[in-house]
Amino acid sequence: MHVKTTEPRAMEYLDSMGGADCGAFDNMERWVADETNDKGGEEVNTPWTKDRPDIPPQLNGHDCGVFMLAYMEALRDSGFSLAAECSFDFDQSDIEEKRKKAKSMIMRHGIDRKDVQTEPGLVGEAVRKSSRKKNAAE
């Protein structure tokens, strides 16, 4: 998972398994430049600060999605600050409870219902498109 802020210009790479970034920072910089050019924005030549903050590690090979959700929850609770400034107050022993919480939320609210309220962005747009397709099929 990547965290990017524009003020300060910072990128963070979060990998619960502690793997190498495999060019992730370069890919993210290229994506930001492409999006800026595509939207007609002004290119900024200030370099990005890049960091791999200390985060709770995953101790198995099957909890990565739950760890990503837990990181996103902690970032949301911190006001979407940089991960290096965030309090990740969970570890592997908390993941099963977080998995149950996520399952409960999905079961209670669904994923592609037309009344799901989301924030603007890629996920919100994907949910809206899914809802439109489902409604058109009905």
C-alpha cells in the first residue's frame, strides 16, 4: 500500500510482509507525473521524500488484505496523516477480530447496494459503477 501527500511532498510504502519496494516508489512518481500531465496541472520539480515507516508486521501469508484494511483504518483515524505519524495500535493477534469486524460490516451494509455512501475517488467510483450495472440488469 502507498501513502502519498502533497504537503509535504511525501510517499510511504507499507508492506505488512516487509518486502522490497520492487520499484514501487518509481512507479508512484511516474503515476503522479502522468496524472498531473493528464489533468493539465503544473509540474513541480520538488523531490519527494520517500519512507518505509515502522508498521505492525504480518506473521503469515494470508492476512495481507486485513492488514491493509487495518492500516487504512489507522490512517483514517489519524486524519490521513503520514503513516510515520500514525499510531498503529494493533498486531497479528488483533487481525482475526479485525477480519470479523470487516465481515460484519460487509454483511450488514453490502458492497454494491445503490444506497452505499462512499467518498469520491477510485473506490467510490467503482462502487457506483457496480451499482449502476446491477440496477440496469434488474
